[in-house]
Amino acid sequence: MERTGRSPQLLRRTNMSAVLAALRGAGTLTTSDLIAVTGLARATVIAVCDDLIRMGWVVEPEAQREGADSSVGRPARRFRFNDRAGCVVGLDVGVVKTTAVVADVTGTPLGRSTQRFDDEAPAGRRATVHRAVDRALEADGVSPATVLAVAVGVAAPVDRQGRISGRQSFWEAFDIGLDTDLEDRYGWPVLLANDANLAALAEHWQGVGAGVEDLAVMLSGERFGTGLIESGRLLRGSLGGAGEVGDLELVRGVGSPQGIATLCRIWGAEALAPGAPATMLRDLVQRPQDVGPEAVFRAAAAGDEVARSILDRIADRMARIIALLATFFNPRLLVIAGAVAEPAAVLVGPIRERLPRYTATPPEVAVSTLGEAVVSLGAVRMALDHVEQHALDLELHPRGGAERLTAP
């Protein structure tokens, strides 16, 4: 790959980007190490590292002489990516709660806060998001000035300009001006994104889908929504609707985009109607409206036939949705993600069994290990991608405690 540019300015930026990419996540490297990785000349590597040190992206640990006799030879200069150069924020804005995660520029989490929405008005929801962000920052004493970008996940399609593009009433409930609100309040670049797309980024980064170039990730809690990665890149679609499954009313045997948690509540309540067959669910909840996924999965694990029937119906519905995705997008792996992913592992077997009936190209099916953090983690990844892309144009306000720079 060509690493040089055509003009002195472009050449400098290209060389700085190459060195910064080599140092990111690599620990401490010597000048010789960087020469080997980048193919740049020694003088260029040293000049670029000095520039990156001045910018705050790189630190130079205390020089140590190599070899048993420390009195012989010039100390090798060593450089390390400055993980205290700044922070990012990842936000998951859901229906009933919001979660904010603060991470350093390597993606290591520093603080987290989850807040429930107690006011459904747009101003009230924005205030709850502010509270979650502020408490996540406070958890590790992070100053807002160190934050370089924030990414926000919402359960709605988001186009390439960062606008919520869907006109369904459920989607419109998330169009509360969070992007401009957060930028005005904190002064940060704000990236708005679909929550399932962020879940796909998280799985491709740190989940069971790591390294899988053709991947589908299905959020399956309250509603079904899917993020798609093809040949290693996220698919968005012209209006941000790639992978959206909001029109499942048109699919035979499905009928709605309701997810596992919603279906457990609806079908669980129906199972407790007067005259319905006996079920252990009656012993687990006081009222039909109290039935939720936890009770249904628990009763099914204990052998309750009614609860097992509910999960069987859910598995069949999911198999049909996955088959539809397989027919159009042909992913190698589909990951079931979200807050109900862990108990949903019992559905994987029945889904796999049914898939060949519905599609000639069934994907492998797995369950996420990232839990309910999958969207906020994907938001962190998107914010990091933005920072890495614009690193040389950002003004840094490093967190305290970075190593003192040492002269060569």
C-alpha cells in the first residue's frame, strides 16, 4: 500500500496517520519498530513522532538503555499511543431508559450510567440523557473538555446526514433534537445512528461476530431490528433503513416487529386468561399483566408446556425473519443481541432446525455475549472511528496523569 502523498502537506499528514495507526493498540514501540511497520525513513519517523507528541497523541516513556551494560550505547527512543489523549461517549437511548458510557481513546470504559425516563416529553427525555452523561463523566472524574465525540443510538432509521428518516410513530418518538441539543450543551461532535447498526459494530469489534465479514445482528428485545455488515462494512441504505424489519406485518407467520420481551408479555398474559390450560406461570406472577420474559423462560426451563409453547412460537417467528434476511443479504452469521440475548440461547436450536425449511441459504446463528451493553458499546466504537478519522484535526485536552515527555 502506498503510504506517501503528492504534496509536502499531504505527505506529512499521510506519514503522521501511518505512525499513529501503528502505535494505536501496539504498546510501546521503538524507532526501529516503527520503521519496520511503516516503511518510513528513520528521520521521518522521529520527526513525525515529535509532531504527534506536541499534538498530544503520543507520549515518550522514560528512555531505557538496551543491553546488560547500560553505560554502552545510545538509549533507543520509545513511543507509545497516549490513551489519555481524550475520551468518547457512547449513548443508548431506548424506550424506557438511556445508558451513557465514557471510554478512553483505546475504547476502555471509564464510567457508565443508566437512567430511566420519567418524563416522556422531549425536554424531559433530553434532561434524562443529560443526567446519564453527567453521571458517567463523574464516575471517573472525566472533564467534558476531554470528550472528542459522542455517538447516540436510537431505535429508528438514521440517514447519512444523521437525520431520523422514518415516519412511523414509534420512530418519530426518538426525533427529539438530541443531536443539536448535545452539541449545544457540551460542544461535542454528535453522531446519531440506528441502534441495531451500532449493535452490529459492537459485535464486529468485540463480540462473537469479531472477524466475520458478512454479519447480521438482530436486536430482539421489545422490537426486532437488524444491523448488517457486508464485506466488513456497515450497510446503511439510502435513508438509513437497511436491515429495518418494521413492515413484518407483510410476512406470513410473523405479523409484527414485536420482539421476544413483548411477545412473552402478550402471549404470557393470554396463557393466564380464564379457562386457559394450567401453567406454572400462574405461580410466578400475581397478575396476567405481570408476565414477562423472565417468567416465561423460567417456566419453560422447569418443563412447563405452556411456556415451552410460547418459546416455540417465538422461535418459529424468528426463524422466518432470519430466513428473510438470509434470502436478501446472505450473512454468514446472525447474532441475536440485546438484553434478552442470554436467556434466548434456548431458542437457537429450534431456530436452526427450522431455517432450512424457510431458506436455501441459512446462516449460522449465535447469541451475543455483550448483553444489554451492546448498543452503547457500538456507539463507543462509532465515536472512536470518528476520532481516528479526524485525529490530526482535533484539539486535544488530555486527561491528567499522562507520562512526562522526555527529551531524546
